[in-house]
Amino acid sequence: MAKKAKQYRKNKQVISHVKKQRGLDRLEFLETNGDMKQWIPPRIIIQDKRKAKNKRACRGKWHG
């Protein structure tokens, strides 16, 4: 299997797990507080590893 396909599948699995956990967190919040208007869902931030590696290589080990 291609590297990109493996990476895509892995990211998709991670995101699905995070979504399930978010649902459980939301249910817990609604049971304790009971108001959907106060619910602020957490955001998913997935860093592009290749982009971050290239940025570090370009900028070097120090900033200045």
C-alpha cells in the first residue's frame, strides 16, 4: 500500500476516535449542565508533519 494511503487511513481512524470521544464528552456535559447553548466543542488540530519538518529545516535550529 502506498505511504499516503496508509497515512490517510491512520488519520481517518484517529479522527473517528476523537469524534466518538467528543460525543461522549458532549453527553456528559449535557447531563451535568443540560444546556446545549453553553456547549463549546473542542477543535481538532492535526499538524502536517512534512510541512512542519520542511519549515524547521528551512528556518534552522535557531530563530534570528
